[in-house]
Amino acid sequence: MAGFSRAQVKFYEDSNFGKSDRRFYEDRLKSGRVYTAAGLVLDLAVVADGIGGESAGERAAEMTIQEVFDYAKRSAEKDIPLLLQTALEFANAMVYREAQSERHKLDMGSTAVVAAIHEGRLYIANIGDSRIYLVRGKNITQLTIDHTWGNEMVREGKLTPEEAGRHPHRDDLMHSIGYEPQVKVDLGLYLDPQIGESEGRNNQGLMLRRGDRVVLCSDGLTKKRRKAEGHFVEPVEIVRILSDAPPGEAAKMLVDKALERETDDNVSVIVVEMPGRPGVRMPKRARAAFVGILAVGLIALALLVPVLRRPPVAPTLPPGEISQNQARVAQVRKTSFEYLFPSDDLPRSAKDGEFIDFIPGTLLRTGSSRSGYAFIGLPGRAELFIGPDSEVTLLSSDQSGVKIQLDKGRAILNLRPDFPAGRRLTAFSPPGAETSLTGSKMCLSYVPESKDLRMDCVEDRCNYRSDTDKTVLAGYHVDFSETLVTDVNVGLQAEMCQFVPGVVPLSTATATVTPSITSTATLNSLQIQATATAKAGGGATFTPRPTSTSIQISKTPTSTPGNNLTATSIAATASALTHLPTGTLTGTLAVTPTGATPTGTLKPTNTPRPTNTIKPTITIKPTNTIKPTPTTKSTVTPKPPRPTNTPRPPRPTHTPKPGPNKTPGPTKNSSWNASTTVNNWGKTASYFSSHGRLDMDPKASARMPTPSFNLFTILGVILLPGVVVVRTIRLRS
């Protein structure tokens, strides 16, 4: 279909009673897709203008429309012009038969114009003075000839156009449906009004172009005005209206223009629109405007990019001291904020910069918006950011510090460097879960329905209370269920902390697992034995409770051309053991891959800690000091290598937590790296084993993200004004 789909041909239609004094509505119109019995797919449109008054003209137009569509559906004819001709002849026979059957319908008749589009080609048929126009770009062509007495006399050369225009019978119809048993159907497609009907028939099957519009209308749109010069709608106005009209509004705007000039007849319009827009060469002034706008846009981009790349700046407290008995509303953005004193019945609102009294029991509340925050300065210039749809209660402010309670939603707590030394900023949940800061930053989220509190430590160190005071580093979070600590683990929730731009960077303290070994080599067996020994005196032995311990084991293989490992370096590190007595710590971790000769060296850092995979035995020494042996070597007798290519196994989807008396089994046929973090009450908090190691940058919180820009987005912003201007100039020209 000439480069576009049939489904993209669109029909828009409108009709109106008009300003007729007779008050008869005799126009009918119909458009749509028709599938014929011959297998043709036709986009068909018909406009009929009834004649005869009262119900006669209305009935004739209705019958004409329906008979044309019905005949086309059941026709086996593949010659489309012949199909249209026989359809109109059949409609004429049906109208004529009904007109002859009833006396009051003897003058019943109708005009008809039919347009059919098949595979991008246009076919038309006409009886009467309704019209079909082709609008292509800024040009309009009338494709039909009016079958009026005056027009017939001019075409036959009997009258000049001037003489015919003055004749009283100039507008009388010469052909119409239903007046006679036989009717002459005009199949001419008149690209030139001077050509004859036979030549016009040769134009049938006109190939349409992208953006072409075919307009079918009754004479109420185009007939001459009686009380003024010209026509109700001039052809040049049809072009302008179709060019300016929004999609789907063209037909209505043409009818409205005729009504505006008080057309004295019914007016009906169908606009058949081909997909796309007509290809019009851009005028010189439009090209100049486009180049100018593009240049201005590029200059603006060069100036704006440095500004756009700047990271968001966190809000700061206004200068000035905040006393122990006051709080300050520093900023409220994109939400509402109110506070309620314990003695008040109604909440109060506050403006930016306003001081409020720090009265225990005062409720601070933000609105239920999807974004926004309230920035509150607390005594000592501590900073509290309250998220949207959140509630915070002020508890106390004294020499020990400031205490608040998060009743609902999210909050960010930040202690500035100038916060008085020795004081704390403490936050509770309603059940009594306790978190605090002594010079850092954390995010809190509380769900009152489940009574779950989550703390994300963003900078330095954060405190929380379980059975005793505990501390976690930046990048860790702590989960509470009521007052019970349920999890201490690595990772922050970005959506929990990002409601204030610039306060918590996106890159803050994230944990990643990266692969450390890529090898197809296999091992027959590998056994790692770690022993930290200290000379001990005394006889008692026991298992200590570590405060926080982390072990990381990594392996870097060296393979021969035969894909067999010949050397393996094993390193184990342990850190942050506290409150351990002097004694002997021994343990064995066994892994049995296949086909290599490993040797291992174990290098403990600080003091190795026990995990559930190593059962420690400690002998107490009176000095309470542990002296680890710096290096322990282990030599393993290998089995003969096998020339096998064992595929690398998939990453494990689930790692079971070892029980108190169980040791996880060895991982077979894999190169692996594991890290186990044990929390301070002796249970496993996280276990990572996925062919990689855990990397955490403690200084990540000091980094700000660099925004990334989509080149197409930037170009679109620059070019959009130019496109709008060029489009406007094209429409107006």
C-alpha cells in the first residue's frame, strides 16, 4: 500500500442541521472498512443529500448509504469502478421502487458521492452536486463535477460560465438517485475540470501519497451564499483548516466554519486521512531559524552542563545558637508540617526559620505527600530530617543530650562537628528500641503496624542497645522487632535515606561481591588448617563470646598449561576480637576439589576468631594475653592429577546457616572465596559464598555520585524549540 498500512487510513466525520428554514435533516454519511465477497479490502466513505422534503429525502439518503455498503460487501466484482457503479445503480433501483409505491414519496431522491481506497489507490463515483476534494500539501483539487443544469450547459458549450451563473435554473439537478428507473453514474476522476468523462475515468486508481486527505461533503459546505459574496466555505479555507486542525478535529472545524456563516442547508463532511504528513521543503527562513535556535541551544548546553553535573547540596541550619529548650524549623519542602504541644487540642503550623519550644511530648508531623521533608534543628544544633507522612515526638533535652521518638515513617539524624562533646542524640521507637549517635549520621524507618524499626548507619559509627550498648560501622544496618534486635548486616536502603537531596549520597557504604578466581583447573583434594597457638599455663579451657569477628579466606591459583593447579596461596584474616583470654585456638576447614597440588600458608591478622566452621579450644593463661603464631604451614600430599575439564558449578542460591553443633560441608569442584560476619551475640548475621569476596569501602560515604546524562535527552531539549518553530512556519506558509 505505497509504504503505509491499511490500518492507518483514518476517517473523521461530522454533520449538522444547518440554518435551513425548512427544518428537515436530509443528509446522511457513513465511513468504514468493507471486506467484499471477492476478497477486496475497501476503505469506503459515502455522503448522501436527500431530496423531497418531510421524511422522503431523509429516507432516500438513508437507503442510498445502506444499499451501497451492503452491495459492496456481497459483491464478487474485482473491478472497483464497476463495483461502485453497480452499487449506486442498485441503490437507485431500490429508492425508485419505494418512491413509486407511495404517493407522498413520488419526489423522493438523493445525491451521492462515493470514495473507495484500496491498496493506497483512490476510486470515486458521483451522482448529483455533492463533492469530493483531494487536498495534497497546500493544494486542493475538486475531483467531481456537479450535475447541475448550469454546469451541464457550460460543459456542452451552450452557455458561457457567466450566462449560466445568471440563469434561474442554474442549480437544478440533472441526475439524482430515485427519480428514474435508470441513473447515469459519473465515474470520472477530474484532476482537470476541462477534461471529459472518458479521460476522467482513466484517472481511476489514483495513487495517494503520505499526508493526502480526501474530503467528501454535501453542498451545504460549498454552495454560494445568498446574502454575501463567495461560498460558505472556500476551497482555500478547506486547505488552511485541514492544515491547522488537530488530529480528528478537521471535519468538525469545516462544519463549524459553514455554521458560522449561517449555511442555509444541512452540512455533512467526511475527511479520509492517509498516514504521515505531506513532504514540504523547508523554507529558507525556517532553515535560518532552525540553525539559529540550534546554535543558541548548543551555547546554553555548554553553560549548563557544568551546573547540571554538580551534586545536590544538602540543606544546612541557619546560623545562630539553638538553646537547650528550643527547636528550630529550618526548612519545609514539598510537604506540610505542623506541631502539637501536649497541652494543645489543635496543631500549629510553622514557617521556615521559626523557633518552637522544646516541650517533652510535643508531636512533629509532616503531610501525607509522596515526597518532601521537614528539616528541624534540635538543641546543640543537632539535625533532624523528617520524611513525608512521618511523626516524631520530642522527649527530653538536657546535659546528657537530646532524646526523640520516631512514631511513624522515616527520619535522618545527623550530629554536626560542633555538637557539644559528651552528649548523645538518641532515638527510640514506641516499643522502646533504642539507637543513638555521638558524632555521625543514621537513617531510621519505623512501621507502627508491625512495630519494626530499622537503623541504617551512614557515617562513622552508630550505637544501638540490645542487652548492652553496641556499635556498628558505616554501611551496616540493624533491624528491631519491638525491642528485640533481629538482624545486624551489611547494606543500606537507598529509598529509606534519599528523601532529602544531598544528605545521604547514593554511593554510601555498599557491599559488593566480586569474582577473585577464573580457572578451569581442578583439585583432587585441598585441606586448610589454621592454628593460632599461645603458650598457656593453667588448666581451664572454654569457648569465648566474641564482640564482632570477620574472617575472609581467598585463594589465588596458578595453573599449568594442562589446566591443573600447581600452587595455591591461602590467606586468612581475623579482626576486631575483644575480651579474649590467653589460650590456644585451633581449627580445620576442609575443601575437596579435584586434580591439583596445592600448598597453603595461613597468615592470621590480629587474633583469629572462632566461627561455626572452626571449633576453638582456649586454654586460659593468667596474663590474659594471646600471642598468635605468625605463620602456620600445611603441606598436603596430593593425588595424581586427572586430565578432566570439570565445568564451573553455578553460584549457590541458598547457603544454610550452621547450627550450634554442625559444620558446613566442603564445597566440591569449585574455586571459591567466602566471608562470614558474626554479630556480637555469637550468631551468624551474614554468610557470603558466591565465587567472590566482600568488598566494602569505609570511606564511601564521603563520595558523591556523578550524574549521568543521556545524549539523546540533551539533544531533544535543544532541538525541540527548533522543531516547533519550523513546524509553525511550515503551517503558516
